[in-house]
Amino acid sequence: GSIACVGLDSSGYAKTVKRINPDGSGAQTVWTHPESGVTNKIGDVAWKPDASELALGSNHETLYSAFQSDVYGIRPDGSGLRRITNPPSRAKLLAGGYAVGTVKGKVRNDYGALTTLLLYVQGAKEAVSVPAYSKYDEVSFTVPNVAVLDGLQYVVFTWADGSHANCKVYAAAVVPMVANQTVDVGTLSFNPSTCSKFESESITWKRDGAEIGVDVIAPRKFQSSGQAIGSDLFSGPLMANLPAWSPVNDQVLYHYFSLDAGTRGIYLTTAGGGAGTRLVNDEGALWVGLAWLPDGSGFVYTLDHKLYHYHLATSAITPIANFYNEYIFNPSVSLDGRYVVFQWQTGAANRHDLWIVDRNKPVELWQLTSDGKSTNPDWSRANPPSVHRLYLPLVQKN
């Protein structure tokens, strides 16, 4: 198999998606975030079950989506970048090829004083500024060249005020686009109840690769071919996170970060189900991670500095290793279930490297990366397809 992870480029500023073989060979950069600086973000990476594609969460098109960051698919060789959540990508829209129309209307500020208010219509090439900065301001807007997509298209606001920044409100209206026509959506009331930030993190694939689960405030699922907004992966509590779809059936593991020590922990439910059953008390751990074994018989999980194995058939919990007050998290398991790759925070709080441990013989472990910048490892469930290049001779014409 191959291990994918999030890292930084040589400048130390641009986030990257990398892959490396378990023995440390074959390291390569698959994709680099097009923006540099502290605000660029890649939330997670996850291999498709057949290893034909990697999913990654990136915020490089944050102004052109209902979410702060979206899930993208990319081939293991770095080609074929596409947007899975809230498609199409802005890059694809800029490339053209769509029938287009125009959207117009008004925005009424029923909220209060604002410093920024941007409006984006799904399928538009740009977001437009709506200067309705004071309460009860009513401002007209026009969005030209909006691509006509399948079904109704959402409107999303990105806003800020004196105490909030980069907040989102999506589905403020739905637009029935018509090619070469102008659609008037009337007056839209802007009155958010909270500052929502829809980050795409903790990505997990369904076993057949047809759907993808993502932690977007709460776990949601999307058609892997591309889907806007998505739907609930299960009807769990609001603070549910770290969804992990079973590799053999529709069971889903997740972590519930509750303020109530009697309810927080690792739960097991099913896709489309309810809150499910608590399997593990997380003991108040700050850093929790979990990953299925490839045969679905159980899972490994981390609680701060400890690594455990949970056996589903017997509910037995077996300690694997204790890293003595050094935090470990984001585990992932090898194809044969024997090895676990994980993120180890060593020394300084901002240093993160990947290590691999033998689950059956935990005294045997080795360091996979040493750049102090590697996070979110995911071990593929199959060998990625090889990249073949055909070289043709250069023929010179006289």
C-alpha cells in the first residue's frame, strides 16, 4: 500500500498532499495548495478503497462555495483534480463550456452592523460584494454568467462583523437557473442565528467508493461523483466528529465530544441511523483518533498518548502501546491489519512526524517522516495504480 498525508512544501508555508511507501521510499508530492500563508488549509486526506483516487479537504476556493473548505478528488499521480462537495470547482467554471444565465435580486440586512457581506450563487465565476452594512439596509445585486447546473442552485453569504469573521450562511435561496435568461430571486433577508464555519475534515469513503463521509460541523455524506450540500451521514449529536465508514458494511464509528463525561467517547452506528452505542469512554482525552481494521473485526484508537485495539465480537479492549505523555493521534492501519501508522507530536508542540508500529509486537516501530510537518496519515487499502508514460521518438522533418 501507500501512505498519504498532509505536509508543507519546502518554503514551510504552502500545504501539500504527499504520499510515501511504508518503508520510507518513493516519497512524492501529489498536490500543493495554490495559496501560501497561515490561512491555507488542507483538512484531511483519505484513499478511495480501490486506491484509484485520493480525497482531500482544501479551502482554496472558499469564496466560491457554501463551505469554507471542500472535498476534492485527485489521482495518485497528481492529475485530475475535481471538486466532490459543492461542484463544479471554480477552475472548471472558468474553463467554460456551460450554458449561462443571470441572477438578480435584493438583500435586506435584518441582522445588524457588518464589515463584510459577500453573496455567491452556485455556478458563478465570482462572488459579489453587497454593501448592506447597516441594519435594515436593502441593496440590489446582479450576478452575471452563472452556469446552468442540474437542479436548483443555492445562494450563500460570507460575512463578518466586529466580533466574527469568515462566517457562512448557505441556502439563503434556491435559484431555478434558465439559460440566457435573468432570474429574479426577489428580496433575500440576511439574518444569521450564528457564525457557522463549514470545514471539510475527517474524510471517509464508503466501502464501494460510491459515497464519501465528511465532518462538516456534523458528519454528512455526499455522492463521490459530486453533490452540493449533502445529507446527514447519521442523525447523531451535534458534537459528533471523526466519522469512519466500515470497510465491510454500513457501520460507522465516530467520536462524540460531549461536555458530559458520562456520554462522550467512541460510538458505533450505521449510515442513516441514529446516535448508536457507546463502545469506549474516552476518559476526557484531548486527542482522540480511530481507524477500522481492514477486515472490519474491530478498530484501533488513540487517547492522548495511548494506543488501543477494540474487538467488536467480544468488546475486548487491548492496550497496544503507551507513549508516556507524548501525544499520538490520526491512526491508520495497513492492508494486512498488522501495522499502524500514526501522527506523533514529539518535543516542541508544533513538531509532528509519522511513525509506524507493529500492532502485534509494539516494541518494533520506526519513524516514517522526519520533517516535523507531517499530519493526517491514511494507509491505502490497495496498491495505487502505476503511472505509465509512453515515450515517442522525435522525428525531424527536412
